Amino acid sequence: MVLKTFNVQEEVYNKFSSFCKGYGISMSKQIERFMESMIEEDPVAKSEYLEKLDRIRKGKFIKVKSFADRYGL
């Protein structure tokens, strides 16, 4: 694994960071998956990725302030 630096607009970064935190997903992994989807030779992979991302966005989620309190851990 390598560490890379990219320049992005702060507003875009903040929105995406908030999105990832809200869904409990890794920002780095999402960027990596996006990059992989862009270089895939098989367009089905791109379509599957976008469909999966769309399902995640539309999913039903429960807001939990404290996982330990909610689930007794």
C-alpha cells in the first residue's frame, strides 16, 4: 500500500468525509474502489459498483450514538 496526496476542493472533501463517516465506511477504500472501477475493462464491473453504491445510499439505517449502550457491550 502507498500513501498518496491529492488536491481536492475542501467542500467536496468535507461532504465526502461526512458521507463516509455517516455510513461507517472507509474514505480511502471508497476512493480505491472508485479508481478500480474506472480502470476495469469489463463495463459490468463499473455498473455493479455504481448499483451497489446506490443501494448503500438508499439503505435504511438506524442512527446509533453509542453502540455499546444500544447493544449492551
